[in-house]
Amino acid sequence: GTMNDITVAMFAVANQDAAIAFYTQKLGFELRADTRFGPNGEYRWVEVAPAGSHARLALNEPMGGAPGGGSIGVETPDVIAEHRRLSAIGDLDLDPEPMQTPGAPLLFMMRDPDGNHIAVVQSPDSTS
């Protein structure tokens, strides 16, 4: 058969433990995988995801480059409430308020500690 699904997006992070802590403790994601691989178990594969998400986000050490530089989009049925929730946590790098641009859904951007970008977007099947 042919490819039929995008299942894993990947972010380069400087420290996998720190990234796990950020995504699980600050954003509330689940830890979906944390395994060693390679001939001597020298590599580590880590995946996190929001509860109920089919797709996962892999948190990888950079391959020859610097951490950061990635981008993903996540959906929420209530962008305003999610922005309020994240703002209350504090110490997060997020836009001061959601933006409404003609022809685009309500959204705001945030950055993880490694400089990866996350667009938090109103789900298309929900009304605000």
C-alpha cells in the first residue's frame, strides 16, 4: 500500500529529560515512549503527545545541528481557554493573545525552551 498517515513529528531538543519535563509538566502531554536503541543502547527515542492524539511528537537530540527550528500545529476546541490556561502556568514563551486573521482560524504561537514553534489553533469543527 501507499503512505496514508502522518504519525510522528520530530523536534530537536538540547536535553531530552528537560524536554520531557516541559511537555508533560507544563503543557500536560503524555509520555508515549522512552526507549533505548542502537547496538549498545546509546540512542534514546522519546515521544510525547496530548491525551487522545493519534500523532506523536518525538523529542530527539540534534543530528549534527543545533536544537530548535521545528514547527508543529496543535488543535484545541477553545483557543481562548487554552491560552488562558497556559498563561496562568507562567514561564512559557507564548504570544500575548490569540490572533484572528481573515480566512484563518483563531490561533496563537508558542515556543518551547529549545526554540521549536507550536501553533495552537482553533479546531475547525468548533465555534468560539
